[in-house]
Amino acid sequence: MNKDNMYKEMAIGFVIALIATSFGSYIFIEFFSNYDFEKSLALIKEGNLQGKVLVIGALANLFVFFMFIKKNQIYRARGVLLETILIALFVTVLTLFF
């Protein structure tokens, strides 16, 4: 596999992981909140819970990662792993400095 194709596959995995994280966060807010979506977002922001919701949403990446591993799409799985690490670093910075 050439280098350009490798980076393309990693980028696809990264984007799919972003979508999975967004979808996971949405599902968590929608099903586990007693309020409507907009009110829940306001309460999350008010309580500085953005990092916690983002981490719970990133759990969806676990399923995407293992799906790519099972299909032997290693470079896409690497993209998912890269996005998950960046989410973890972002949440760490968000927790420590804000």
C-alpha cells in the first residue's frame, strides 16, 4: 500500500470516528436526559460537563474500531485510534485548564 492511500484510509477512519463520537454524544443526551436537547446542552454547558459527555460519546469509537479490525482495515482502525487519543487529550486540557 502506498503512502497516499495509507493516509487516505486513516483520514476516513478519523472522520468516521468523529461522526461516531458525535452520534454517541447525541444518543447519550437524548436518552439519558429528562429535558429536550437544547435545554440539556445548556445544562451541560452550565455544569461544565462537556468533557464527560464527550468521553461517553467516544465510547461509540470502540465499536467502530473493532469493526475495522474485524474487516482487516488496519489503517482505518488507526484513524479511529488517533481520533480517540485526540479526544482524550482535548478532554484532559478542558478539565485541567477550564
